[in-house]
Amino acid sequence: MRQAVGNLSQAPERTLTGVVGLILVLIGASMFNILPLITAGAANKLGFSAGEVGVVSSVLTVTSGASSLLAGLWVRSVSWPRAAALFLCAMGLCLVLAMPVARFWVFAAMQGAAGFFASAVFSLGMTIISDARESARTFGAAMAAQAAYQIGALWAGPLLLQFSGLDGVLLLLAAPAVFALLLAPTLPARGRTVSRVTGRGLLRPAVLLTFLGAGTFFVGAGAYWTYIELMGQAWGMSAHRIAECIAVSVAAGIPGGLLASAQGNRFGSLMPLAFATALVLAAAQLLSGAHGGALDFGAAGFLYSFAWCYALAYQFTFVNAVDASGRAVAVTGACGSFGTAAGAALAAPLVNPHDFQAVIWIVVIASCVSLAMYGISAVLHERGGATADGLQRDGGRS
């Protein structure tokens, strides 16, 4: 009876912690989610060349990935309120200091630094929500919230660029970070109790395979998002129609994340990942026939974005289940950053202005290989003496 009363008294505190964690995820992912606005502002308002804009994007991506890798070292061993305050303050400061900057390398360095601290905020937020009783629900909510934020920011972004220039976009990123400083003290000093393992626990085969699974999945995503607009152009679609299709595609991420949140761990993690892979294959099939018009093109984008957000929720749930250290969720963000960059680079020499079939094949192969990595990880996890129920069915964290 006493334990039940204690659990009830802790419920509001856990809810507040989860909400703050979700806010940190949104703020930490914001620079990546509205990267097109940053690059557009750098080109149109600061006069950077296409090559220079590409360097800014690459610097931001690399520093974000490096930050996620390092997060595995500190995320379970530092004070969460202090870490949140430090990284939020540093992120906001870098963005504010970048406002008057016009020199290319200084601006790129400031964006890289801001990306580093933003990724640290994201890693902390994802670790916080991974402690939820049923993490698939919180991860699904995080994916849906990111999609909604991205739609709103990309919709408002062009107006900000028009009326306030790049400074308005940077302020859009910095202001929430400053606001969230007020919420940092509400976080608990530490998260749930985890197994006392060294950093080498992240090198267990079952955990490494989840990193490979996430990275491979993002190889397909990197190829897809890099070339999807050019594919539409090659098939004779107008820029306006392509923009409409992509907007609908991004919006599909909201129901994808919400479905994962509503479904939770009812079917484990492997079955939802298999379902997401089937949706990706269906999207690839539609995309192969998109020469017929915008309907197939738009439907393919809708399916892919839905599957992408849905799958991400269960990828994070999966790694959370096989990792005893509680650190792997933070590191998984690096797999996304590096996988995205690798996907774009892999597709580059294989495409030409009239043939983008290589992109479709990369998406298909990456999705299937990713699912295989998670399947092998589940087998190894079970052979290591742990139950695989949480990966196959009904795996809520108690």
C-alpha cells in the first residue's frame, strides 16, 4: 500500500520530467529540422556561394554527430539540471553571437558550435524520455512533435527571412533555448538506476548492431531527402507541385509518431520495424512509377515520412531495451547524423540528371539491411541471457 501511494505521488513529477525532456528534444533537434532555412539565409542574406552553404551544412552535421558520440560518456554521470542549463545557454549564446557575423568561416564555426551544443541538448532530452515506463510512447510523441515543429518553422521561416533576415531565423532557434533555462531546475539530478557497466558496455554486439541498424536506416534517408526534389524536377513536375508534395510528406510524420505513441510496446519493437520497412518498400515502388505524375510522387513521400517517424520511435525503443547502461539512446543520434551524410555521399556518383533509380535502390537496401541488423541484435540479446520479450511483444519498462 505504501509503495502504491509513493508511486502515485511520483506520477506528477515523472510527467513534468517527461514534458521537459520532450521540450529539450524539440530544441535540440531544431537546428537540423530547419537547416534549409539556415542555408537559405546564408545564401540570400549573407551572399555565401552554394559551395560555402554546403560547408556550413556539413560542419553543423559533423559537430552534431560528434556531440552525440560524446554524450554517451557523460549523460548518466552528470547533474541533469546543470547539464541542461549549460548546453542550453551555450547553444543560445552561439546563435546570438552569430547574428552580426558576415564572414564565412566565422559564421560556419558559430553554427558548428551551436550544432554541437544543440545535439547535446537533444541527447539529454532523449535520455530523459527513455526513462519513461513505456518508452515507445514517449519516443513516438517526440517524433510527432518534431514533425509538427518542423512544419510550423518551415512555414514561418520564409516570412522571417523576408522581414527580419537571417537574424530572425537564428532568434527563432535561440529564444526557446533561453526560455528552457527556466525549466532546467525542475529536472531530477539523475535518471533511473542503471546497471553499473563501463563505457565498453556500449560495444556489446547486440548494442553495436542497433547502432549499425540506425545508421544504415539513415543512409537511405540521407539519399532520399537529398535528391527527392531533383527527382521531381527530372520527371517534369513544377517547383510549386514538388513543394506541395514535400509539405504533405513532412506532415505525414505526425500521424506516424502518434501511431507509435498510441501503440506503445503492445507489439514489441521488431514487428513495428518490419511494418515500417514494408511501408518504405511500398513507397519505393510508387516512386519508381512516379513518372506518371504527382499522385504517385506525393503518395510515396507520404508513406516514406510516415514510416520514417514511426520507425525512429521503435529504433530508439529497441536500443533502450538492449542497452543496460542507459547511454546508448544518446549515442544513437550520432548514427543518424553520420548515416545521413553517408547516404548523400553514396548516391552522388550513382545519379545523373535523368536517372535517379540508384536513390530508390539505396533506400530499399538500407531499410532491409537495417531491419536485419535489429533482428540479429534481438537474437544476440536473447542468447546473452536477457529476455527478448520487450523486443517482440509487450515490452514496457516497469
